[in-house]
Amino acid sequence: MNIAADLHIHSTLSPCSSLEMSPAAIIRRARELGLDVIAVTDHNSMANCFQAAAIGARSGLAVLFGMEAQTREDVHILCLFQEQTQAERFNERIYALLPDVKNNPEFFGDQVVVDAQDNIVRHEDRLLLNALDISIPDLLELVRLHDGVGIPAHVEAPPYGLLVNLGLVPAELADAVLEISCAARAEGVRQAYPGLARHPLISSSDAHYLRDIGKAQTIFTATSAALPALMAAARGGSFQVRYPEPHG
Ligand SMILES: [Zn+2]
Ligand SMILES: [Zn+2]
């Protein structure tokens, strides 16, 4: 069956994201758009994605546990998990690798953890927009140890794309599924980087505002919306990227 996925969405926890992006509002919008599976992927933290998954479970939308990690090389990598316990353990490991720098909300924006009714639970004090003290290979290993999948994000886009910062796909990502930004198109990226020939190129919205959710979607032909099924479809080339018309 066809599974419409947007696997890169920021919530109120990301300082660069709109305060309208509560887990409940994200789920509502994703359901309106007819998405089958999403991932809430804030910078270096999963503090809102557990709430999103709980709301998703109540409303019949599959929500993967996710994070957009920033490695020591200043490369953004989506880290996706199917299992909550593994995701929680991974999240704890990541927090310990985050520099102990206080957020300045006036400069970077608020980092807000909210509940299912959009009430503020707490503000995350530590600045999430920062490089973790971990290299790309070590992060990928940590993701694997927690049964997750690492997908380099917006690989062609400055300033945090893998190809922009490294110029190539390193050996430890030889078999990786890659994400291109919603502004790019696979043909153009493949022309610019012929080394990508073997890599499936998926795309998601990287939404920071509700109106941007689903702006790019990957439609997987998969047996279910579970992460292993989606990745098997990606690796087998059983997917298409779609860019629906802008919506209000
Ligand atoms: Zn990013
Ligand atoms: Zn992002």
C-alpha cells in the first residue's frame, strides 16, 4: 500500500520553530492533509516527540520517534526510531553530549515543551541549536545500537547539509537513505553530485510552521507505516517524492 510520510517536522521545542507547532496542532494538520506517518524531529531533543506519538496513537496517525541531531562536523542527521524505550535511551545519551550552554530566547527563540492540551510544561534551558560532542560515525553507531535509522538531512543545502560540509558521502553512510531539502529536486542533486547514484533520495517538509507540513512528502509503497518497512521500501526504490500544491 501507499504510505504518505513527512518525516521531518519541527515543534515548539525547536527555537527556530513557530509557537503554533504544538504536538496536538501538528497531528491535527497531518491528519487533515491525509498523511499516514510523520516524525517530529526537533534539534538534538525528543522532549516533544513522545507527546506527539501519544496523541498520534489516540488519533490513528503513526508517529515515529525522531530527532534532528547536529554532529561535531555541523551536519544534520535525522535519527528515527520505532520503539519508545529505545528512543528514550537514545535521547538521554544525546542530552549528555549537548554543550552546557544556556538558551537566549530573545536571540534564538523559545524552546517549549507542551502537553496534549497545548499547555506549557517547561522551557528547555539548554540551547538545542548547537553541535553535539559526537562525530558522524559515532552518532550513526549510537543510532544503530538503539535500533534506529540515521538519515542525513537536506544533504545538498547549506549550512548543515552533509554534502555541503563534507563534499561527499563518507564510507559509513555508503548504504544510507538520504534526505534532500524540499526546495531541491532529485535530478538536480544527482547531476551536481554523481556520487549519489546508489542512494535513495527521499524528502520531507522540514516544517517550522503548520502551513509547511506536508510541503514535500515521500510516498512509500510499503507493507506498513513501521520504520523498517519504510526503509525497506526506500532501499528497494519503492517510493516517490511528491510536492502538493501550497495550502492555506
Ligand atoms: Zn536541519
Ligand atoms: Zn530540520
